[in-house]
Amino acid sequence: MTDSIKSLYKSLLRYARQFPQYNYRNYALRKIKEDFSVVKSLKTPEELNKFVIEEQEALEQLKRMIKVQSVYFNESSKLVLEEGKEKS
């Protein structure tokens, strides 16, 4: 993986961890890891460029989703599962 792809991967993961809701956060993390598992199979520069463009768009979409969800999320809507993780 090139440095720009690694940087994009890390950025996506960092933003995905900011989702207030547990289910959205875990889905985003799984989806990002699944999407980046195909990088090694991309052979041509055109394929890599297309992949990078798609993932940059996904990053921008992720940022917008986090902003919107943070407006509507409140602490009382946390799952029981999440509350247990905070105490540890």
C-alpha cells in the first residue's frame, strides 16, 4: 500500500470511531476494513486511482454523517452494551 492509501485508511478509521451510535460505528469500521482488503488485488494505476477517489468520497460522506448524527444523538440513547464498556 502506498502512503496516501494508508493515510486515507487511517483517516477513515479515525472518523468511523467518532460515530456516536455503537451500531453505526461498528458497521463503518467493518465496511472500511472490507473495502481496503481488495487493495492488494488492484494491479493498474487506473484501478488504484479509481479506488482512492471512491474512498475519498466515502470519507467526505462519513464526515457529513457524523455531523448529522451527533446533532440528533443524546447520551440516554446509548445501548446497554456501550454503558458497560465505559465503566471499564
